[in-house]
Amino acid sequence: MSMYEGANILVSSTNYSNMGQIYFEQGELFDVVFPSSANLNIGDPVTATVYHQNGILTFQSTVIGTLEERILLIKPSKGARLSNRREHRRYQVELTATVKTPTKGIVKATVKDLSLGGVLFESDKYMEEGQEIDVMIDEKQNITGRGIIRRVQLKDGVFQFGIEFLRTEELQRNIEEYLKRYEESQSLS
């Protein structure tokens, strides 16, 4: 598998924006699949942002092929590099969570990664980007706080939400304590 295959990609033009997935990468091309019709034409200039496990890459491109919910894009130059815009180290975890939203009420979720600045969780319920929510991660861990949904994507039939914490001293302390215990348990394994 090539470096970018399977990565999420946000493709935007002047009147269209949609999150898709890089289905196939070959030579100088990305084959991008969207959950619905692509609404882009050959020759359209676009801005593409790739969300890769090792960082984020934003570049300008041109649509060179279309087929319903798929497009072909010209890849960025070989000199383009992933940038890591993350301020805090992320820890891959598997924790239960309860999320309270103004529109959906209480929603069950699974935390996939955790950092001092935020959390990535999955749920089968859709929630709006930009919405402020209350999060309680694993009752035993005592990690409770507020956050803002900064990113929403659909992956393998499940919604993933990137949350930025509205930090308080208590929330910061509880996360630091949990991550310290987590690191210690990982070094023993």
C-alpha cells in the first residue's frame, strides 16, 4: 500500500467542499472517493487537505478526471511534506465515553486517542462541527470537561469527531494523571 492510500482528504473549490478518502495512489495521481456525488468537473482548481496519521498536508491541485462520487487529482510535488500541527502528543486508547450535546442529548462513544489538547472519539450518531459538547471519559478515570467539535468524518461506517478541549485546571490535571499512568502501564508491557 502506498503512503497516502486510505487517508482522509478534504477537497474544496469555490462552491464545493467534501471530505473523501484516498482510495488509490499511483504515480502522480490520487483517486479520491466521496460518500456522495463529487460535483466537480475536469479542470476545476481545488485545495486539498490530507489528514494522515503522521500529519496534515495541504496543497493546490486540479481535477483531471471524474466519475460520479470519484475524482482524480494531481498529487502534490515530491518536495511537499506532512506538517504536524498538533501541539500535544496523542495516545492511542480504547475508552468508553458519554457525550452530551444540545441537539442529541446523551450519546455513547468510544475514545480512540487522547491528548492534553483534545480527543478523537467515534459514535454512530452524527453531531455538527463547531458544536460545544460535554464529555465524560470512562467514569473511573474522572476525565470530564467541555469541548468543541473541530472535525467530523465518516470512517468505516462510523462517525469520528475531533474535539478540542476547553481546558480547565482540573481537566488538565486529570488528563495528565491518566496519561502518566497510561505511559507507565505501556512501558511495563
